[in-house]
Amino acid sequence: MASIQNLCSIDVEGSPIPLLVAGTSIPAGYPSPAQDYFSGEINLSDYLIHDKTSTFIVRVSGDSMQGAGISDGDELIVNRARKPVDGSIVVAVLDGEMTVKRLRLTPQGVVLQAENPEYPDILVGEWGALSVWAVAETCIHRL
């Protein structure tokens, strides 16, 4: 099961660290020598964080979300102010335990869906204590 290992807030008030941005997308096929230039800078905080006061980074532990591209040890940028909808990847608190799953709203009720066939989906029962703590916006995956 994918669970939350570490939780930290993001310091976006510090000095921005501009990074160079390529002016074109990079093809995964045959390279084109005519597209070898850069066209500016980007601040990753401005690019990745939409709401400074509600954004956190959480580290994922486990492999139940690997089908969604989230691996053990990845960090998720999550937003507590964003409203979860059917299909959102969420940090949920179920019966006091935090987990990362895909939220499904079905006629049978709320389902926390794993993205790995080795893990069962969790049907939140009538008496289950569920709260959505945050909605995932970005996965930081190291190569």
C-alpha cells in the first residue's frame, strides 16, 4: 500500500532559483540539430505551486500507485485547498491512517482505488472514517 512517509511544507519565500528552459519540446525520436537552443528561465516554485499556503510535499512509501506513475520514494506536491473530484489522486486519511489512492465516487459509495493489481481497492464503508487531506498535483520521480 502506498502511504505517506514524510511531510513537509514548501518554502517559497526564499530566493528564487531560475533554471534555463528549452525553447522547444524535445522529441523522443530522431533529434533535430536545428532545435539546439534555450529561451529563458523558469522558477520551479512559480511553475509547480499554485497556492503557497495550502501546498505540501509528501514522500510516498509503497508501490500500490505504480500504475499511475507514482513509485516508492517519489515525492508528491499536494494541495489541501483543491477540491477532490472523481478520479483525483488524493492523500486520504482512513480510520486514522494516511494513504495515497485514486478517489472513485461510485453508486456503491466511495472507493480508494489502488493503481497496482496486487492491491485491492478499498470500499469505504458506511462507518469508515474518511477524510481527503489533500489532492496530488505533481509527482516528482527521480530517474
